[in-house]
Amino acid sequence: MISRKRGLFRVPAVVHQEETPLLYTNDLAVSYNGALVLLGVSFAVTTGERIAVVGPNGAGKSTLFKVLAGVLSPTSGEVRVAGHEPGGHICIAYLPQRSEVDWGFPVTVYDVVMMGRYGKIGFLARPSKDDRAQVQQALAVVGMDGLAQRQISELSGGQQQRMFIARALAQEAELILMDEPLAGLDMPAQEQILEILDSLRDRQTTVMVATHDLNLASEYFDRLILLKAKLIGIGKPEEVLTADNLTEAYGGHLRLVETEDGIFVLQDTCCGGGH
């Protein structure tokens, strides 16, 4: 018999190991058809951090996020989330690039956010009063409660991203991985997303964002990870965005301009876009 509360396809809870990093990778490597995409990537992330993963097109940012989310298996090396392999964790929310989503699928904003509860209640279980309350609260946090019954095809780019953050909140995710969430958004929409992410600090939610915008990454995030297949740098923005590191990652496609507020990075637009 299927429990109305638990249902089928409920993800078993993984017990987090105490005194271990929330996220840890060691000598991570990934290859496709013999081509190396990531090599020797090692780092640790603690609970509540804001991490921006930056690097040029083809640097392996999307691949890294898929491995961390358990969507893709590494060729070699180790990934641990709270001491365990990433597969089976309901505490991880992975938000892919918007171009990978079928926006013509006939579901509402509410439907998508409720999907965040499925790992806890099962796909065939009827949502309880508590589940519905979790969804309503998540929608309120991102300012989408007035758009709950709107079809996802009718949303703007910023609203799409806020909907996915709401789904992660309904999931009660402790680690949110967002692949290029700000790409194609105007500045007000970007700032709205960043304000929501900043508000999650009180929840101790850890956020990792892949982005091409180095200036935005350095302004809004605690630490940066600079990738170009291998890990070139990790640390505070001023420690990572050095002339030597940027030259190694981008070659001659960047110019560094010294200002009173620090170094401003001008990027050649021919290098934007992609994965």
C-alpha cells in the first residue's frame, strides 16, 4: 500500500556526517569522448558560503555543477556532500541553464515549486497542508505568490529564475547550484535575484553560482573559483582575480583597469555565452 504521506519514489534521507565540509572535491576529473573537461579539481565549501564559479567559455563550469549535483559521474576523483556521494541527496538543488528547460511544458508556477516537495513526499503522494504551506512560503520569499497560477511559458527570464529558487526553498535545499542564472537578464532583474540569494544567509543556505560576469562575481560573492579545466584559483575575489590568473584563464581577451575601488575587468564580448 502507498502511504498518502510518503508515497512512491520518495528519496531516502541521507544522514549528514558531522564535522565534515558541506561540499568537498578531491582530484576531480571528467572527460568526454577522450577529451578532458576537468582535471585535478580540489576544493571545499562550508555551510552558508556564497561561491561564484567563473571562467571562460568551455572552462568546465556546467560540467562541474552536474557532477556536484550527482547528474554526471566523474571520470576519476572524489565528490562528497556532507560526507557522502552526491547521488540521493534531497538537500541539493540544481538549477540548470534556462536554455535547457522546456518552457512550453503546460505547468504553472505553483506546480513547478511543488515539485521541490516530491523528494520528501513521493511523486504519487497527495501534498499535505504542510507541503502546501511550504510552497506558499517559498513563493512569498521570492515575490512570486501573486503569480502562482501563471503558466511558466508566460514568465520573464527573471521570474523564471525566481520560480526555480522557490522550488529549491520548497525542497528545503541546503546547497543550491545555479548555472548562469543571471545570463540574459537586465540589471534590475539581476539585482532582484542577488537580493534573494543574500536573504538566504539567515537560513544558512549555501549557494554556488556559475557566471561569466567577473565584476559581479567579485562584488557579490564571498569566494571565487576560477576554472579553465583545472582550478586556477580559489579564494577571496582580490586573491583570485590577479593579472597572472586572468591571463592564464582568458589569455588576451581581458583588460584590467585600476580604479579607486580596485581592479575593474573588461571582457572581450567574443568570449561570452556558452557553457
